[in-house]
Amino acid sequence: MGEGENRKFIARRFNEHAKLLATLFNSLSIATFGAAFVVPLAQGQAGFLKDGHWILLLVGLALHMAGHTALRFMRSED
């Protein structure tokens, strides 16, 4: 394996890890958004903005943005 192939392999492996991290953040984001709506419904509340459940929406948004940020660390495989 030449130096160029080794560099491509290392970049590809790093990119896969970055994509896995982004997937983790996005999965947590989806779960948090779901909780923002399911928890108030389970408690019999009509609105999800009561009792601070809006914070879950902000956390979900922050996790989604963290997923986008993780993708920005991807390296070129050329």
C-alpha cells in the first residue's frame, strides 16, 4: 500500500467516524423532538410549550446542529 493509498484509507476511516457521530447527534435530536411532544401528551397537557417542554425543542435543535457541525470535519479522500 503506497503513501497515497494509506492517506485515502485514513481519510475514509475518519469520514466514516464523522458520519457516525453526525448520525448519533441526529438520532438524539429526533428522540428529543419526539419527547417534546409525547411527554406533554402522556401527562394530559394540551400544549407542549407549558412547563418548560420548549427547552426540549431547543435541545433537539442544538443536537441537530451538532450533527451538521460533525459533518464539517470530513476530510477529502482525493
